Amino acid sequence: MKLINMILSFIIFVSTSYSQIGELHGLIYGVDAEGKKEKLANATVFWLGTQTGTFSDKSGHFVLKRESNSDRLVVRFVGYRPDTILIAKEQSFVEVTLKAEFTTDEIKVTGRQDATIISSLDPVKTEVITTRGLQKAACCNLSESFQTNPTVDVSYNDAITGAKQIKLLGLEGSYTQMLIERIPNLRGLASTFGLNYIPGTWMESISISKGAASVLDGYESITGQINVEYKKPENLLPALFNGYYDNSSRFELNIDDAYEISQNLWTGIFGHFGILQSTIDRNHDGFMDKPKTTQLNLMNRWKYDNGSNESITMVKALYENRKGGQRNFFELKDSRFFGFQVETQRFEFFTKNGFFLNPEIQQTIGTMVSATYHKQNAFFGRNNYDGNQKNAYINLIFQSELMNNETSDFDIFLSSGASLLYDNYNERFNDTLLRREEIVPGLFTELNFNLFKNFILITGIRVDFHNLFGVFYTPRIHLKYSFDEFNVIRASFGKGYHITNIFAENVGLMSSSRNFIIQENLKPESAWNYGFNFGTKLDFLGIPVFVNGEFYRTDFENQVIIDTDLNTQEVNIYNLSGNSYSNSFQIDISFEPIECIVITTAYRINDVKYTLKNNDLVEKPLISPHKAFINIAYSIGNDDWLFDLTTEYNSSGRLPNTSNNPDKYRLKDRFPAYVLMHSQITKKFGKLDVYLGGENLLDFKQANPILAYEEPFSNFFDGSIIWGPIMGRLIYLGFRYNF
């Protein structure tokens, strides 16, 4: 028996040794610029000169078969220096530690550390508002997430519906492409109320880029992109329970949780409930300052990753009911008073899949598939609007290195593919019916040239074949030159298109007595955008000061003009027959004068003009051409206390022409300048965060936001001339609890 045991032990030893020699096991770590060491998941590992490779798992571990014709192991991970290691024949295990390739230029804009970051590496200047940045204000939804950021303006569409709109480069949000995890979203019928459909606690980050975008994402970006990343279930963060209440009686609850189903499969569940049922009328004009709103929002996410392919799937359902207008309409149920109601049902689905083909040359295929159904039924006084939209989107992307010379810092990376966009619109506004079916297949290719060490050139072209409007050609170029890790200049140039949805994008004008007059067949909107920006680091009395400056110009070849100047009782809609442009200049400065205090200042100029039917080139109304901004963030201890204060100045701007109204309903030519102030205090108690904040602390309100409010069915009634806050001071209290 002893002899048998010895023989068996020898056989097992030999077999194990042979197995270990036939495979290489390893662990991959990364060390960042601050010396922090962590395991790297999905690092690329392959034998030099072969196509045999693999990826590390979430614990940084990998197993790779030995190759007889190669003994050099190449390890790569984005953001770290690649390494090539000589592996001995008898070696069965290796531990690899990659060092950071660069020090990220994290310019602190809205908070300490990484509240908002701007990477010096990205060829396209992109501001990323992280989870920390989102927690600097109430951020109940996407529309309220830009309060401590000077880049994006958010304002009310009108004084009645509570709908909010964003402006980028001084132009409406319809010219900014909205993305959810790189998939186009919040388009068409969702363009007005869609910013309210994404709860703040669901978001991991928001990326903002101005000017021409990548051709991979479609032809619709004109002024820039805003991309929202939801929280990832694979991160397995503790479950979050969030509550919010403010002095307008708005109450919200949010919950999210994640589960690891197996080593390769995770799921996340997200829920949101919001309600506001008060009838507040602080300016005593008989109209509710905020609409009554009920929203139920649910989402389920799945993530699968086995090292060689990755899949992300999401399903989402939303119901929202908002109603407002005159208090007597609801309290007395009397149709002689003005009321409005918008009921929305929305369902979304998307799945993204990535397949790794050849790790040595980073060759992958990615697919994106999404589908959306949006139904909206509404009335605004005596105006009735119903609409539904069915949308489908498919994007197939092939990516690969074409050239990589590790000794000369010169490489070329290819991204190419095809897409298909489908939209079916069915709208009715009073007696006007609009039906449109769009089928748009497209082809695109983009080349990324890393020239020398500090220069990047990206050239892209896409061609889309629109079944209604012909061929769209979309060229785009990006340039970036880095003098060093802190001094960077970028330039961009490109074209974009937009198909106007007249009624869905102008819901605010339905809260008036104006008649919609479409004077001609409307063409697609198209514009060229040119941009230049720089980032630099200065030293002032030993204090690092980060400075960013930028200039963007948008030139329209065609624009659909929404003319509210010609006649106060009409909305005249027609194609551009002259010049229309936007010039936008912004500079922002961020510094930390003493430890734990971060100050960000910004100044912006927007020069936006268009040509009316009478050939007058006029300043776009309801825009503040000048804006000054300062944010002060202060933290105590290990972020046990967080204080945040934001102040912004908005200059005077032009008002629409009301000269043909009776005297009592005429407005001045310009609205006055005004100042807004917001603040929040957060206290941490272990797993519990409690925050108290205030918006519009100076209690500034636009006087008489509704024209002819006492005669809501007269020819002069108009609730769409909004240039400032319509609600006064808002005080809120909230909590976040991580289980």
C-alpha cells in the first residue's frame, strides 16, 4: 500500500507540474499616480507575435496557454504603461504591476477632488460630473444636475407646465444630442419633459462635450453631447435608499440595489416615486406656480462578462401625470378656467454587446440595439395635443488597431460600422395631424491617429440615407496637442443635422393663445460647428491654478425659425432665409487657496442671432448673453461636513416683440439682469448622509410671468415668455442611506 501511495503521489506530482508548465497563471495590478495599488479587471494579456491571448477577470487573475514560439508576455490596460515580460519555460505564475501612463489632469470645477474632471488625454474636451459632483445639490433628476456647473444652462419652458429645457452654446437643447450610455435617447416627443425622466440617484456620471462629436454616435449632434451613465450593478455598491422633501410639498423616494447572480452575471434594480400635490400660488395670479405631479419610474439592468465577451441589458418603464393651470380649474372643476394635463407612458429597452476578437491588436465588434415607445396625451386650456413615438436603433461597430509602433509612439486605430435609425411619429394638435415615418440606414468610419507623442488627429465621416430627406453627409475632425500633462490645446470641426418636431419641441408655446402657422414645408436643420479650447496650469503664490478657455461658433445652413416676434397672437414657423449663428466664449478658473476649499469661477458670453422673415438679423430672445459664475466648496475632516455655495449673475436680454398688444399687455424690449444663489450642507453619520439646501436663496422671481393671466382665453394670454425663475426661494431636506 505504501508503494502504491508513493506511485500515485509521483503521478499526481508529475501531472500537476506538466499542467502548470502548459498554462501560465498570473495576477495583474495597477499603481496610479498617487501610489495606490489595485487589481485590474479586463486587462489584455497575449504572447508577443501570436494571436493567443486572454483578459484578466474581476480579481485581476488570468490563465493563458503556453506558446512554443513565444516567451514574451505583453500586458496592456488603458491608462497604464504596457509591459512586456520574459517568461521562463518552467515558470507557471507571474505577477505584473503596471504603472500609470500619465497623470490625469483633473481640473476641479464643482467640488473637491473628482466632483468634476476634465481629462487632458481626451481629444474631445469632456467634462465629467461624477457621483460626488451630483451630490453637491439636490439633483432630484437630470434637469437639476447642472446647478453647480457653469457649462449648461437650464430654464423653464413656460410658467405653467413645469417643463425645463437645457441650452448649450446658447442654443436650445434639441441641438444637443442626449445619450444614455452612448445610445441616443430623450429624442422626439421626450425632448420637452425628458430631463425629468432620469432620477439623480440612478446616475453614476454625466459627460458634457461641446461642438462636433464622434461620427460613431450619429448625425444629430450640432452643439454637443450630454451622455448619462447609470450606476453599474457589477460594482456591487451597498443598496441606497434616498428621500427628499421641500417647502413646495414635493416628496420623492429612490432605491437601488445590486445582486451578483454568479461570477459573471450581475443585476441591478432601481425604483423612483415622486409626488407633488400642493396648489402653491405665491405671486397670487391664480395660477399654480408648480404643476401637480406624480411619477413612477422603474429600471432593471443586467451585466454579463466572461472575459471574452460582455453584455449589458436594460429595461425601463415610466408613468407620469402632471396637471396645473388655474387653481379654480381643479378646486371647482370648472372649465371656464384654464387647466392643463400631460399624461405620459414610456417604455425603454437596450442591449449592448462586445466581442473581443484579437487582443493583440485590440480588435473588437460591438453591437447596440435599443427600442422605445412613448405615448403622451395632453391638453393646454383649449389646445389639445396627443402623440406617440415608436423608435428603434441599431449600431454595429468594428474596432481595431491598424498600426502600432511601440518604439516611435505612432499608431492608427480604426472604428467603422453601420447603423439603422427608425422613428414613427403620430401627432395631433387640435385639427392638425402630423404623421412621419423615418428610416435612416447609415455607414461611418473614423480613424484615430496618434502622431508622435503629443499630437492626436481624429477624422471621421458618416453617410446616412434618409427615406424622406435624402442623403446626409457628416464629416468631423478633432485635433489635440499636449505640450505637457497640464497644457493642452484642442480644435474641432464638423457638421450636424436635426429633424424638427414642431409641437413636441415647443410645448411651452401651447400654454398661450397663439396660433401655430407653418408657412412652408420644413427642411432638415443643418449646421457647421467650429471649436477651439485650451487647458493650462499656472502657479500663483505657490497655489496651482487650473484655467480652461474655449470658443465655439455654430453656423446654420438651414434652421427652422420659431418666430414669436411677427405677431403676438401667432407662432410663425418657416425655414431660414438668411444668417443664423451662435458665438460662445467661456473661461473658467479653479484653484484651492487653502486645504479643503475649492473655488471655481467662470465667465461666459453667448452671441446668438438669427434672421426673421422680414430679413432682420435679431438677437435671439429670452437668452442672457453674459453669465458670471462662482462656486465655493468646503469640507471638514474626512468629508464629515460638506458645504457648497453657488452664485451666478445673468445679464439682461431681449424679449419678444409685444408692441402690437394693448398697453397693459406690452412688455419692455429687454428683461433685467438678475442674481441667483444656491447652497447645500451635508453631514455624514456613518452610512447615513443628511443634506439641507436652498435654491434661489435671494428669492428672486420674474414679475408677472403670465401675460394676461386674468383673461386666460383672450387673444393676449401667454405663459411662454420666461427668462428667469418663476418660483421663489426653495428649501429642501434629504437623506441618503447605504445599507
